[in-house]
Amino acid sequence: MSYNRYVLLKRFLHLAPNNTMFPRGEPGHDPWHKIRPMLDHLNGKFKKHYVSTVNVSIDESMIGMKNRHIYIQYLPNKRHCRFGIKKFEVCEAHTGYVFHIELYSGKEFPIRSEDGQGSAVVMHLMEQAQLLNKGYHLRTDNWYTKCKLATDLLQKDTSLTGTVRANSKGLPKLLTRPGKMKPQTTKYAKKGNLLCCAYMDKKSQRKPVLSLSTASPSVDLTSEVRGTAKLRPYMAQTYNAGMGGVDLMDRKIYQIAAERPCNKYWRKIFFNLVDIAVRNSYEIYQQTDLPKLSCQGFVSHVVEGLCSPTPPPVATPLCFSMLHVSTLLDGKKERDCVVCSDKAAGIRRRSRHWCPGCGVGVHEKCFDGLEHCNRVGGRKGPASP
């Protein structure tokens, strides 16, 4: 494809009519109107065609850009792109498969509650991804994790494990103010089904790491790290194993990114959604018995399939042509019905209708049982009545 042709095609890329968009500040305004049809379509397809394992995670991600747009965010801990549009994703922990995406729009972001925006985002994503009341185990970081959120999720048959901030409501002072803890030590506190843990790993830590879970036991495990025995809570090990779903998908997308320089912000979102859809398709492909392909090979096959010419339409078989219809005979003529008559048994039933394509008589009620293709045979054309 030449550069001029590519620019021309990109010029006419459009997803939603502008005349249906409400101005900002008016009721019904959608900040993502230009990308909404594609976003809603993909969110519906993602959850329809894949069944997750028990471990899922929720975190934020970035669509890197520095366009002049009101919803551009700055997240210094996102090394791959610190500037861009923030989105919330719920992913499978081991493969990074994305189930649902919500774009963040700052003050106009509608997902809020009295328990905090983090809790509202978690409940909304789990509901939209249809993962509640199915026994899943969710991992979140300390921006989302709350005691009330863990209780609400447990009532919906969903476990929660995540790091938690010391100023979060409901945590015991025994762990939020544990005093001076020695390295390789843990402290636990439990209330009902909620288990909270404070863990000090090494001397260089200023404060212990706080974790909250509704599915982990108060057990410490010893593992060898670089020849040294390390004590670590079971809660911390399971959290690290199940938290990285969103970051994993970001790394996988980076390998096949279809990003192109463009001035319009929604086009960069469009290309990012295409990358996620292709990567999700590859995760589904790996679950099949088809020949194994690398991700790059799978993408090549997808592109070749989309760029190949459209196959010619299949010719309509003669048995489905307009000649094969139940037609009334001229005058008072009658013919033997080939479906319900049996000459060998002496059964003869006459009909006022026939099939012009087959050249045989048949009742209207027997027409569906007539095998047209077998009766055409080598006839050059329909017989006359």
C-alpha cells in the first residue's frame, strides 16, 4: 500500500456521526462519543467468547499520547507511557485476556460512590464483565482495596486479595501502628472472613506492607531466594502470582502495536482497541486444537485474510431456484403425487399441483418432502404440464 493511499483511507476513518453528539455540559453528553460504538461492541464480544480461570485482576492502564485533549492524564509510575488517556481494565491474571474496558474522563467520569471511586470502579467492572456470583478470586492494588469492598464482593461469591493503605477505614490499629517490626516478621488480624496482614521484608523498608484478603489463610511460607531462605506470607505469594494481568497485556500489546502518528486522540484509542482485540483473539486461538502459531504469525494470517479479495458468491443450487415451487395445474388437470403415492402397493393419490422444476405432481402439504435435486437428474429443462 502506498503512503498516499494509506493517508486517504485513514482520512475517511469514522465511527460515530457528529450530529448525534451532545455538547459538553449538556445532559446526555458522552466524552467518548467518537469511539463509543466500537468500545461497546468489543466489550460485548470479549466476555462472550472466553471463559476465564479463577484468578482475575483489576488495574489501570494508559493509552500513550500527548495530544491537546482535556482528558490527558499523567501517571509517573507507568514507565512505558506516562502521558495519555487512562483506562480501567479487568483481565485474566495468567494470560492478560481483557474482559471489559472503561475509559476515564476526569470529573465527568460517572462511576462514583460514597465508598470511594476505587470501590465503585471494581464493582462496575465486575458487573459489566459478568464475573460476579461465579466464585472468582480478584486481585487489586491499594487504590481499590477496602474492607467494605471485600465484604460486598464476598456476598456476591467473589474473593478479594490486595494490598491496602494504612489509612483505610476498618483496619485494626495493631497493624496500622505496629511499632518497630523486625525483618522477616508478620502480624495478622482477623475479623469474620476478613484477614489483614502486616509484613516487613527487609531493614530498608520504612513501613510494613499491609494486605487484605477474604480467601487466604494466616500461614507463612519459606522459600529460597538467591540461596537465602526468605519468609513470606501465603497472602503475599498468591497476590504476586495473580495481580499482573493488566501489565501482562500491556507488554503483549507492545509486541504487535499498530500505533501510528495522528493528531486526533480518538484514533489512537481506536488503534489500541484493535491491538487488544487481536491479542484477545490470539488467546482464544491458543485454546483450540488448530496448528500452533506465534502471535506474529497469527497477526499475519489475520491481515492476509482481511486483505484478500472477497470470494465470489456461491451459485444457488437448482433445487432452490424459482422453478421449484408448488404451482397449480392448468384447467382441471391432475397428476399423481410422487410423495404420498406408491405404485408398487397400488396406492394412487392425485394432486392439482405440481413442481415445474422436477416435472412431477405433488400435493401442497407434501411439497416440503419432495427431494428436488435427486429428481432433476439429467433433464435439460422442466417438463410441460
